[in-house]
Amino acid sequence: MDLSGVNLNETSLIKTNFSHANLSNCSIYGIAAWDIQLDEQTVQKNLTITPPDQPAITVDNLKIAQFIYLLLNNKEIREVIDTITSKVVLILGRFTRERKRVLDALRNELREKDYLPIVFDFQKPANRDLTETVSTLAHMARFVIADITDPKSIPQELKTIVPNLPSVVVQPLLHTRSKEYGMFEHFKSFPWVLEAYRYTTVDRLLASLKEHVIEPAEQKAQELAKR
């Protein structure tokens, strides 16, 4: 299907099948492109996302065209993205009763300190979807707090995050009664993985959270941003 150069401005393309289509040089301002079907043979080049009376801005991906236009022209969306990248903290750990108490307490304390904590239960068997979810959440995070006490899913989570995201700081936590699991030694060689902070009780962890967890993570995040 050759649609090159067609004016698709303000067209509803919901669930349209564009497999093997040539969409190069189309005008797509104001389109609705939910659940469209594309494949490797779909040509998406020089798609104009601006109206005819404005300087042309072109992109090469139909699915993200709407988002890019909104990003350029909507202050609220830009503010949301800025908030996400500056305040989201991903909290990882084990979801047994005792360990979940720690994760919930961390979440509540981070809220009080104006962060947006995300707690992810990774107790299900690892698969591609869950691994991609962890990676996506980590990409959005200002930093990651990982309680490596009594680990179960933590090794898989950190294996997904640490080697692939050099811009995301990981602050490990470890109860004083526990030892680091064997594989964790590998992650300590990455500069964005901080020294594990050892805590005795939840109350003492929360009391020292700013000094021993948040501030070191923020300082390292700023260093990585400069690099």
C-alpha cells in the first residue's frame, strides 16, 4: 500500500493495518493512532507532525508522533516528565512479611521527603515481560533502593538493571544480621552501585535514611549526570 505524501492530518487511524505500507512524507498532524499495526516493511520517514501554518517538524515513527507533538506543545506533559526523572525512586526487595515491612516503611518515608516511590513485587518467576518492566521502571528512576537482605528475586533484578543502566544509581541496603549474597560482589565493581548501607531496625533505617541513603544516592546521581 503506497500512501507516500498523503495528507492524513486529523485522521482517525485507530486499529489501522499499515503492514507493508509506505507512509513516507505523509502529513500526520492531529491523527489518532491507537493500536495501529506496523511491521518491518512499513516505511515511516519524514512524517510531518505540525500543522501546515507552522514550521515543519518531522519524525520517523508513527506511534510516537503524537507523543512528540504533545511533548513540544504541552507544558504539563513536560512537567510530568521532569517530575518523573527527578523524583521517582524504585524500591526493590523481597516480599516476605518481615521484608515487606521494610519496603513499605521506605515508601512512606520517601513520600514524606517529596519523592515518588515505586515498589515492585517481583516474586513471580522471571520472564521477558517482568524483566522489561523492571528495566522500564529503572529507566524512569532517579535512583534505585535495593534491599538485598534474604534475597530471592534481587539477583535477577540487579542483573537486569546494573550492567545496562550506567546512569541509574543503585543504593543497596542490608540488615546487619545478614551477609551479602555471593553474586553481589560482581555488582560492586560498577561505579553507580554504592556501598551497601547496613541497618539494624526499621526505625533506625528511617532515622538515617536522609544521611546514609538519599544524600549519597543524590550526590552520585549528580556526578553521573555531569558525565
